[in-house]
Amino acid sequence: MRAIQVSEHGGPDVLVPAELDDPVIGPDQLLVATDAAGVNYIDTYIRTGTYPQAVPYIPGSEGSGVVVEIGAHVRDFTVGDRVAWAAAPGSYAERVAVNAAAAIAVPDAVSAQVAASALLQGMTAHYLIESVYKPEPGETVLIHAGAGGVGLLLTQLAAARGVRVITTVSTDAKEELSREAGADQVLRYGDDLALRVRDLTDGIGVAAVYDGVGAATFEASLFSLRVRGMLALFGAASGQVPPFDLQRLNPAGSLFVTRPTLAHYTRDRAELTWRAGDVMNAIADGSLRLRVGGEYALAEAAQAHRDLQARKTTGSIVLLP
């Protein structure tokens, strides 16, 4: 099969096309012919070695495709089923071994490209607004990277429940996308960001900040919060946040800070299918719109990473084997 292989940690150029053997599945796995593979920021952290990973390896953990073989113990899927997944290492490839417990059936109304992008970003948005901080109608929240994959989905989910949404973006085109998703106010990044957020909230601050940017926005996120506000730091697109003195949370308003990850919010099959089902069904019925902002051939994985890290993309991006 064709795949992308990483033999050393580094920049996008370490993403090298290769011919490799098809995966051999175990009794509880599916062998899937990949239609599309999702490209996510976590892939860049692993590629650079920020998150430990032995080399060589095939990048990616998310995708969609058609089942071509099932393990002896599999009962819930059969050959020919369309499935998607968010936790199958080695997804930048034409064939992927997917644990049946991690696979989700794809509705007919959802395309392969959308399905390949829906779970990691969609379930991240879902756990942030359903389980990390669940805002009440009328509350105000701040969502960084409002035109990114998670940002666009999170904005829609928040707006649908009557929450006032402030987002940050870097360009006029991204502002338009963020407003289309339901943002009430859209701001640019800058040193006075927290002051502008406070001006929009009559000096009170927001109930929660959903921050996937990290180092560049962390301080502004803290200063944007109201008393007992919640900062959900779910990513680090601009770099990891440096060590932080917890005592600062006290005078700032008894603030809460959490660093969640999807694995801890999909701890069993029931929780996974709840979140995935909510996301897939909402996409299928049109109440949630997922924007695929870029499609790349599998061999163009390096360029996909460059564009993602340069903030040249909006919504989600996928590789097409």
C-alpha cells in the first residue's frame, strides 16, 4: 500500500511517501480501505517529537473508508460498511487497521471527506461544550481560532443554545466564516485582546475561554475571564504554554484552568458513541455544518502540514489516498 512514513522527527519534510505492507489485523479489528484521512494539529506535535512517538511510524489517527476485512471476533461491522474513526494510528495510508471498538458507522448523507474530519474535531467541540464547561443561554464565551475546524463547530454548538460568542481570527476572510457560523463579535489577535473582550462584556469578562492556540493567547485568555471563569486549553497551535504559577488564579478571580484531551472524554464505547452519534447525526440532518477547507493527495502530506501550521487553512483538511 501507499502510505506516509516518518523516519525521524522534524519539520514537514520528514513526511515521506512510501510503499509498505498492508496492516495485519487482529481478531477485534477492521481492515479499512481509506477514502480520506484527517489532518490535525496533534499530527504536527507528534511529527516534531513534542509528543513522544517511536520512529519509523505512519502518521495520522483519523479517517474514513470502507471495511474490506473483519477480525474473527467482530460482530457489529461487516465487509462493505462505511466507517470513520478518530483513534487509529497509521491513518495516512491506503489501508488502516481500526479497532472495532473505535469505529463509528457513517450515515449515507455524510461524505467521506466530511466523515474523515468529523470525529476528532467534532467530538472535541462536543466535549468542550457538553462536559468541560456547559454554558447557559445568555452567557458569553470566547473561542480562539474561530475559523478553524474546532472553532467553527464549537461556535455553531454554542450559538444554537443561545450563548453569546466572541471569536478571534487573523483575516477578514476568516472573520466572514466565523460570523457565518454564528459568532456575535469577531476580534483580531493583539496585545489589547483581553481589554477588548472586557469592553464587550461591560468589564465583567467571559464565562469560559476555549483556547486551542496556546502560548500566544494564554495570557489574554486568563485576563478575559470573569470571576470563577473557566479556561479550557485544548491545543497549542502557537506552541506550548510555559510553566505557570497556580497562585495567579486566586487574585485573578478564583479561575479554573484545565488541559483536556479527547481520550479522557471518550473513555468507553458508550461515551464514544454518544459524542460521535451527536456529531454525525447533526451533520447528516444539516443542523451542524462541517467545512472541509482543503483536500490534498496523500503524497502532499508535507504541504498540508505546512499550510496548517502557517494558518493558511480554514475548517478541516484531509488527505485523499
